Amino acid sequence: MARIGLLGGTGPEGKGLALRFAAIGEEVWIGSRQKERAEEVAGKLREKLRIANIDASLGAAENREVAEWCEVAVLTFPFEGVDTLLPPLRAPLAGKIVMDTINPMEMREGVFHLLDVSQGSAGQRVQELLPDSQVVACFKNSSAKELMDLRAALHGDILLCGDFPEANAWVAALVRRIPELRPVDAGGLANSHHLESITTLLMNLNRKYKALTSVQILGLPGHW
């Protein structure tokens, strides 16, 4: 069990991951620029967990307080917030695992497009801004809508990219505790560009077919 803080956790992905982590017994805090907004979201999530008869620990605070409190941070805010939100949090996040779920995308003429990131990917930019942290790109291909529905079983693989084996292993163990999900080692952080590109494809497929798509890698010899 760990203290997991979701920075910028009031959006769909942050709320969904907060629910799933709290449901498996992790101690979770939602972070936001505004503490009142974080507390409002946390209250609604606690009610969803109560209705599902899940006894969970879910708190709320301003982003910096969450960064100081947590043992593992999860980045769930839009890509445009990376350069402003992360530099002030370098010190409180030093030495900690940082789970990067950010996809740099924009919609143009009804189609999702992957943004060009000079460092190669959002994950690599995060690592550049937090050089004392251990960044693991993960949950980039997960549907926020599916995460939010506690009645629905999740499915698919969670692809992980990172340059710190112990951090990758910790995140993989966390993933394995969520029913029906499998962690897949997708290599170093440089490969996170491919995860972000896959998300862009999935978003366009969802829009075209009115579906909720995910990723599953076939033919692997066994679990990580």
C-alpha cells in the first residue's frame, strides 16, 4: 500500500484512476490548483465508492501539498500544463516515482492529432523537468469512461515505458492488482512516444465507431 497523489486529478482520467486505485486499497489524494475543487471532486468519488460498498481512503488538497504528501505521483492534467505546473514541484517530487499518463494531443477539423514534442514525448519532457524523479509512462491508452464505471470490468494491457527498472516493477505490481489488467514492459521512456501515438489512434477510432477501444498485445510468452 502506498500514498498515491494525483496531480491535476479533477479531470476524467484523474478521477477514474483515483477510483480504481482507492478501490484496491491504496491511500489516494486528489490534487488541483484549487483545493476547493479537489475537495468537491473527492467528495463525489467517495460517494461512488460508498455506493459500490468499497471502504476506501480518498482525500484532497492543493497540488503542492499532494506532491509533498505522496509517495507516488500520477500526472493526469493536460499537456499544456506540464511546463508551468511541474518546475515548482521538482523538490517535493525528488526521489519519487512519477506516473505520466499525459497524451499531447489536439483536435483539428474533427480529427485528433499528436502534438510534436521537441524532447520526443510528453514522458521525456516530464523526465527533463523532474530529473530527480523516476518517470514511468503508463495508463496512456486507458479510457477514462471505463475507469469511472466501477461496475465495469476493465480489459486490455497497460503498456509501461521507463528508464528505472525498480520504478517500472512497482507500477507493474500496481497494475496487476487491478482485476483483468496486465502490465507490459514496452521499453525505455523514449518509447513513450509510441504509446501517445496509439492513444491518438484510439481516440479517432472511438470517435469514428462510437466505441471504447483499448490495447492488447497478442503473442507474448507470458506475464511480466
